[in-house]
Amino acid sequence: MKNTSKTKVNTLQTKRFVIRKSLIGKNTVVVFTNHKGDKCEYNHDVVYNQLKDKFESMPCFAKYSSYTNSKNLPKFVRDLEVIM
């Protein structure tokens, strides 16, 4: 018997890079256009899982349950080999 179930991918259109506690485990692809007009796309869980310790240690993440950057993908995310 074949298992034909597919994992659902949610897409979130936003105006900034964002990692939110409420999106963890939701298999969400985030799409935003940076201030230069470049389209940025990443899988929230893939990025979060690689940088979990970094996000969890940030005061903003503890206080607001999120990390955002309105200009571009942060350098530490751009340096990752896999973001999708």
C-alpha cells in the first residue's frame, strides 16, 4: 500500500524576516520583499532549527516570542547552507 499523504506547507507573506514561536512546527514558508526589492523566501522551521540556540538566547525572543528584521535576511541566516 502506498502512503499518498503529503505534508501541508503554509505560506506567510510578510514585510520582514520573522521567526516566531507561534510558527514553530507549522511547516511555514515565509516570503517577503526586502527594501531593495529582492524577494526572500525561507522555511521557518529549517532556519529556526539550525539557529535555535541563537534565537532562544536573544532577549527580544524571550520578551516578544519573535525576532524580526525589516531590511533583509540577517547575515547569520544568509550564511546558512540550507534555508528551504
